Amino acid sequence: MNNVIFHLAFPVSDIAQTKQFYAEGLGCNIGRETPSSVILNLYGHQLVAHVTRESLHPQKTIYPRHYGIIFQNERDWEALLERAKTQKLHFRETEKRRFIGSTVEHRTFFLEDPFYNVLEFKYYCHPEAIFGAREFLEVGDPVEA
């Protein structure tokens, strides 16, 4: 099933701020738009931002809810990292390398949009770790109780 596109809908409170972060900041192309929603193309995947009247609050940590992209080319990951820095996007967690020296080693950084949605961008040093490497028990960072 290589010919599929992922779809994610998420809450925002302002369409102009959404377009500034996702289009100008991350480089997403803008699709259809209404006063209460906008479709964004994030590396070939469909994000739909919907305005909500509910209060939006930040999570205490990056867990449990976040979404993002796994890059298959490290240079593409680095290019987005540099773009995020140049655009002065809000880093929830700066770039780091996790599980160094193991099959599940990867580079990652987290951004937070103006509506407290957390996005993660990864590059795995060993592609088999994306869905495989089941013998390794590491997934994310330890969660504080």
C-alpha cells in the first residue's frame, strides 16, 4: 500500500496564524480554505486545520499527543530543521539524537504550533527501525509519572 496519503484533522483558533506557521513556517502548500478550515499539504499528506471555539491548552510534555514526519533522507530532515530555525518557529524540544549506537538511533526535534499542537520530525539512521527492530524496547523518552 505505497499509494496512500495520510489525513489528520486538528484544532486551531485562527486560520491566518495557521497559514503563517504551516505554509510560511514549514513550507506546506495551501489547499482549499474556508473561514473555519484550511487544507495543508505536509510532504504529500493532508492536514486539515479546523477552527474550534473550545479552549486550547498546552500539554505538559510532548506525550501523549503529537504527529509529524519521518524523513528517509537525512539532508531533507536537516533542511527542515534549518528552515524552522530561520523562520523562528517554536521548538518544543530542540534537535537531538536518541539511542546512539543502536539500530533504533534517530535524530528528532519537536515544534509546537500557535495552538499547542506538537509536531515531531525524525530521521532514522537504520530504516528497518521505523516499523521493525522489535527486539529493542526503546520508544520515545521515559515518561514521568
